[in-house]
Amino acid sequence: MSGPRRRRGVRPSRERLLRALAASGLKTRIAVAERIADQEATSSVPSGMVNRAFRGEPVEPQSLERIALALGVEAHTLYLASDESAATPRQHPAPVPSVDTIPTAPPDPAGVAPPAATHRVRPRWPWPVAVLVIALGLGAWITARQGPGAEGPPAWAGDEGPTAVVIAATGAVSGPALVESLSSALGRYWRILPAPAGAPAKPQRLLASAGIDRVVELDAAASGRFLNLDARVHEAGTMRVVWRGAVRALAEPPALERTMAQAARQIALGDPTEALPSEALTRYLSGRGHLDRVRTELNVRRALTEFESAIRLAPGFADAHAGLCEALVLDHVRTGHTGRLTEATHACGRALALAPDGLEGQRAQAQLDRKRGETLTAITGFRAVLEASPSNTDAWIGLAESHLTRFGRGEDGTALEQALHAAGQAVALEPEFWKTSFSLARVLYYGGRLDEAIEAAKRATELDPNVLALSNLGSFQFCRGDFDAAARAYERARESDPTAFVGEGQLGVVHYYRHDFARAAASFETALGLYRAGGEAEDHRLWGNYAHALRRSGRTDAAVNAYGRAIALAREAVSRGDGSAHDHVYLALYEEMLHRLAGPPNRRPTRAELDALEETTDPIGLLYLAILHGLHGDAETSAALKTRGAAGCPGFADAPDFDLLS
């Protein structure tokens, strides 16, 4: 009986290779293989040869010389010395039995029990599930495939390694693009072949075909606006998951290539035990789903919890850190706690440190920059994301809001046009996502296109009748002067979330304009209580409205206190980088009213200060300025400002405080 076949070549020393790797500054074997490819100016990475060498298996002398050149050492220093023992190839964890080969008889009690099945959260709506299969076989077929006129074998043709056979996706929305991206990425490590004609779909049956020894199966399941991906390697009778990840459902080839490049590295070279835990990915996608919903206390807290759980399960999960950063920014918006921005800075920094080119980290950083008031930096960040992934709807929304901020501050004459373009792109990409219509409605409103804003706001409420969408619709209808329609929208908002202050607070404005001041004050007081109960950041506008209603109800002392609180909050807003021009207008009105009620030492805004505020684009701000100029005796400027404000928002021209000018 003959012994095992002896492999020819030289045997490298694993110990010396590892020492040379550490001294070279390279971190991994794949980095060595990629450096070889770079030095040889080829797109094919000799990963199989490098892996064999690092396992201590015999390789050709020329192969060891290529590795030595990449590591910056002499080849002879990597040979196995006579006093060293031969390395034992690394043993992988026991593979999981394939579903195609599970025996029907009871398992052997002495055998290894299969691991518990992992739970995959199903999407809210029925989405198709993609199963993309890549079969791996021996390399003899490559030579025959080249045919006449071929330029010769690729750089890795002399290496013994698997061959990949790509099988088309079945039933997946993004299936072909996923297959093409993964095939291209795996082509750096393995030979990629077309699928054999009539190949069976099941991996284990495909393995029965001549010349195929592995199958890579890529499963893509929809999870909200994302795809939940995992890759499994099948060998005869076995299967194991080697990679997991997520991409946006609308991701185009450039964005897919980033993710598939990571997948290919892990599939071809990684340790299966390093695959992202299934539960970490499930938690991450759940957190993304909560961020897509309305910004309520419950949704933000759930998002924070899910991202934190994903990070605990997988500390190196860059996108989970990016999601945490975004959720912390939203929690700052909700609560006003400045510490949340500090935490967000750390989370975004961690995401970008783990994945400097990660699009989710870059977009979260842009959101953080926008909230800090660094609007130009944010715009640059959103544009960088969109250059790599033009279908990133959230980046378009962020870009639209950033341009809208610059328009509101009067910093860029083209900002409104750019905001409209960005918001329009978002709607075109995801017309069924409520936030795209919600954002477009805001931009249209500030652009003076009120009727179009109302239609866009109605569309947002049809897609998701949440408290913010309904409140916006009511505000635009109120602006039009349809107080009854506005009241109905505000009542629906209150019903959709009784714990939110928005519906009750906006109903108070309707009561105020109907001159029912006592009822308005009661609504504002209730809204303030809901604010405190929900842990929301106090808003100077709600305190200002409460003060106005108290003043008109004859409750002067209470009004003085409320104006004092509104002034303090407005000063905080204008001192922050994200304050808007109309915050200055509101502050001036509060100061004027407090001065009229309580007199000195309460300051009164000067005429020069009022003149400097006339560039505001907010219709309410213009009408408030009209009242202020009228109180300062400038009837002509007051009338002009009232006309400008009423052109964009005719309903506000009926503000009760214009009575003060008569």
C-alpha cells in the first residue's frame, strides 16, 4: 500500500513567516497577497499560495521569493530550519451540517450536536428573498476556457486554489447586481467561471457535479430599507456561515462593490469564527428601522438600545457605531442634552476609525456636523457619500436640510434651489418613504410654494400618519388660512400620540388666532406638561406662545415669568451654531413684549437690531417683524413686512397682536 502523495517544493517556517509579517508593518496574510499583486501589477491576488506558505505547507521556491519580496526580507530566512518541527495545518471549527444532508435517522448521541438555529427577524412587509449561489471547483476548466488568442494564464494560474462558478440569482430585486459585485470581488482570490448549463439550484446537488468542491451561497433578505446578507460555504455534506453584512436595498454597483469586497476577503481568507454574529446584525437592522420612524422618545430610545446591543455583541461593527452616532444626534435634538453630542462624536469617531471609507459612518458624521452648526462641512460630507452612492436617500435628505439651513440664514442665494433639487432626488428614489415627502414639503414651504407644500405634506401623512407629519400638514393648512383643516390635522396628531406635546400645542395656536385666549393658554400649559413628562428639550416658541396667551388673558404676572423663560431659551438657541435667523426675530418679540409688560430694566430691541433682521425668509418671522416695527412707530416698514409675510403665509396675517398697532 502506497503512502500519501508527497508534495514537491520547499517547506517554509511558520514561525519565521509570522515574525517577518509582524516586522513588515502588514497586518494580515491578505495584505501580503495584495502587496504581491501590487508589486507584480496584476489584479489577481495569490491568496492560495500565501495561505499555504503560512500554514507551513510546501510551496515553489519562486513563490517563497515573492512572499519574501513583499515582506522585505531574503527568501532563505523564511525556510524551515533543520531544528524546527514541521507546522501542522490550522484546523477550522467543525462545519455545520448542510440542510441538504441532514440525516433522517436520530443523531449519534456521541456526535457533536448542531448549534441552535439563529433567529432572523422577518420584514414588516412581504419582500422577496434572494438566494445567490457561487460554486467552487478545480482549475482545469480555466485553461480550456481561454481558447485561441488568449493572452496566457492569469498570475495565479500556477497556484492550486478553488475555482468559482457563478449561478444567477432567483427572485431577488437586487440579485443580479449582488452576484456581479461578489463575483468581481471574489475574482481577486478565486477563478470565476460561468454556471454550468442546467445546474441544479441546491448547493449540495451542485457539489455532486464533476469538478466542483465548494459552493458559496449568498442569501439576501429584505429588512425595511436594507438587505440582510449572509454568505455560507458548502462543501460535501457540510455548510458554515463565513460572512454577514447589510447594504441599502437601493445600493448601486459602486456601493455594493465596497460591501462585496469585504465579503470576498472574509469568504476567501477569513476565519469563519470571525463572521459578524447573526444577533448583532439583527439588532443593527432593527435600530435602523427605528430611526426610519418618527422621532419620538420611544423610537429614539429603542434605536439607541438596539445599536448598543449590536456593539456589545460585535465591538468592531463599524455601521453599528455609525447608527449609534445618528441616534445620539436625534436624542440631542429631542432632549437638548449637550452631552449627547459628545457621545455622538465618540461614536462617529469609532465608526470611521473602524471603516474610514464606510458610507454609513461618513453620513452619520455629516449629520453630526449639521447639528453642530458646521453646515458647509456637513454639505461636503453628504456630497462625498452621494458621489460613492447616488441612491443614498438619507444623504439626499440631509443635504436638502443643510441647504435649507443656509437659505434660512441668508448665507447662499442658490441654497433654496439646491435644497429643492436634493429633496426632489430623495422623493424620486423612495417615493414610498414618508420622510422624503416630509422633507420636500418643508423646502417647498420655505420656498413660498404653499399649495405644493400642502400636497407633499398630505402625501407624507398618507404614507405614515405620525404626529410630526400631521403637525406639519396642519401648520401648512393654518398658514393657508384654513383654520378648520388645521385643527383637524392637529387633533389627529394628538390622537396618534397622546404623549407628544405637538398636537396639543398646535391646537393652542388655533385657539389663539380665534381669540379664545384662555383656552389657548390651557392648551399651551398642557403641552408644556407633556414636554416635561417626555423628557423633551424645552422650546422657546412654546413658552413664547404660552406667554402671549397669558398676556391676552390678563394674567400679567404669569406672562412676565413665561416671557422670561422664552427669552432664556431663545438666547440659548441663537448662541448655538444651529440657531436660525428667525430665532433672533422671536427673541426680539419676546423682549419687546416683556418690556411693555414690566418695563425697565428689561431691554427693548433697538431699531437697528430690527433692521438687521429683515432678511429672514420665515413668513412667521416677517409678520413678527411687522408687529415690532409697528410698535416702534414705523408703519410703512410694518406694512411692507406684513405684505411679504402674508404672501407666503396668508393665515398668519390675522395674528391677534396686529390689534396692538391700531
